[in-house]
Amino acid sequence: MNKVARFISNYRNAIIAWVVIIVLIDVGLYLSVDKSILAFVVVLVGIVGQAFGALVTWIALVPLVGPMVAHVLSLPFIWILNGIGYLASIIAIKRGYSKDVLNYRIITITLLVGITLGYILGKVI
């Protein structure tokens, strides 16, 4: 069995889950399905099909930087920072600061990307 066939057999469920997720998003947006329902179904399919765990594994397969990116993405600090950002966004939107939320989310994403790149450069150099 060659490497591609072994990869497909090992990640069959995750590959199917990602194909289903892509089709669901495409069809859902085309049919104008409510985005919250679409997001719930996509998350459900991703969890059941182990798509998100496989995505981190696939990122880790990239030589040199992949394992480091996967390690940073799995840090609890990143999850907590992102979760606090979402909670702050919800509160700010309810209070009418929707434009400020966009700026805040851009800063948060920039911080997370900076942490990831800093970790990678620190390990490589």
C-alpha cells in the first residue's frame, strides 16, 4: 500500500467530514440558510467526523514548521485568549460598539498570529 492510499485510509472519516462541511457551507450559503443553523451543523459534522483534530494533524505533517504550529494552536492560552475575545465581542455588540469590535478582533487575530510566528521563529533560530 503506497503512502497516499494509507493516508486516505487512515483519515477517511475526516476527509469525508471535510467534504461534507464544504458542501454544507456551499449549499447553505447558496440557499440562504440561517447562518447560526449552518454553523451549528458544520460544528456538529466536524466534531462527529473528527475533522478539526485531523486538521491540526495535517498541519503538523508539514515539515519543519508544521509541528510547531500545531503545538501553538493546541496551547490552552490561545484557546482562553480567543474565548475571552468572543465573550468581550458579544458584550460590546450588545452595547452598540460593533465598529470597535471589528478593530478588537483584528488586534486579537494579529496577536495570535504574532504569538504563533514568534514561537516558530524562536524554535527555528
